[in-house]
Amino acid sequence: MKLQELEDEALDIEGQLGDAIERRCEDLSKIVSQDCSEELRMTLARSFCEIFRNCFEHGKSESAVFCAQYWPKLDTVEICIADRGIGVFESLCESKHTNPNNDDEALAYSLMPGISSKAWRYKKKKAVQKTVWDNSGYGLFLAHQLFGKLGHFFIASGNSALYLDADRYQKMDCSIEGTIVSMRMKLSDEKSIIDALKTTQNLAVEVKETLGVKSLKIASVEAFIKSGR
């Protein structure tokens, strides 16, 4: 998926970059979700879209590569998305809300709602100038909550990686230029997935109110992620 092609497509449809990414992700979700409901397909499309947006908006990458697959016997979908952009640490160093000391802390911060190198800039716009794509800073929170509870979520950038599932919070060493995200989830229980999405949306508001965004402490962030909430 190339940035220039997406920008050209956005011009063709008289939309924004996010609109072009959304169209691509809707097509992708139809392939990997098979005969699932429209609501579930849109949930997957939204999750995929948020990760691709991160590649271009925060990672400043010119392209992103991905592979996706659905296993009928396991009723499981998996997608891996990677870019060779500036990485999570450098991106979050541009945020006025966080000051990560290393890649490890940057990954943890990136999973929190509203923590984004771009989110604060959008708030300066007048209400009439804002669009749905200005709600930045929630993509990785949505993805790690949804896939981490119902399957697995993995992210790696720079010298650090983090794996999450319902039973495990595991840090790993690595050497990655840019960022890699891998997500896997069973699709058999659609109701659980839709319910988890709604719960995650409410949780994002609760977390921001409880922990805040400004001067967020890394100890509080890691404690929240480890709690599996």
C-alpha cells in the first residue's frame, strides 16, 4: 500500500487520506471475514484501517506492506502490517504529552488512548474543519484491546517488541526499522467481538478520565496494560 497511490485515490473520490485507506481496508476485511456479518466486517476494517493510518500519519512512511489470511478450519483471521518509517519512539517524541526514554516505554505509551504525536494538533482546528479522521490517537488502543483479549496482538519497533493475549504480557528484544503489528483473532463468536468493541470504546473514555493524558506516568501505563482491562 503506497502513500502516493492513496493520496491520488483520495483526490479521485474528493476525500481525505483516511477515506482512501478505509476503502482499501473494507475490501480486505471482506476477503478475510468470509461469511461473517456486515457489523463484524466493519469492525475488522476499522481495526486494519487504524494500523495503516499509523504507518502514514505517525510513522511518516511512504508505503506499508501487509499479509492477511483466514483459516476456515480454525475460523481465525490474522493480519500483519509493517512499515519502514520513523518508528514509535521517534513519533512519540514529537508529542507534547509523552517523553519516552526508550523504545520499550514508547510501545507502552502508544497503546494508550489519546497518546499520539498528531492528536493534539487536530484539537486546534475549528469544529467545522474537523472530520472523522481527526479522532487520532485511539488506533492502537482499539487494536490491542480487541485482538489482545480475543486472540493476540503483537507490536515491534526499534529495539523492543510486546506480545499480548488474554493470559500473557511479554516484552521482547528485537531490531526493527520502522514498526510491525500482527493481530490474530477467532471469528466464531461474533457477539463477543462486537460487545468487546463497545466495551473498548467506553474504556477509552474511562482511561483518559482516570489516568489522564498529560504527564502520563509509565508505571501507570504498564500497570494498566498488564491488568488486561
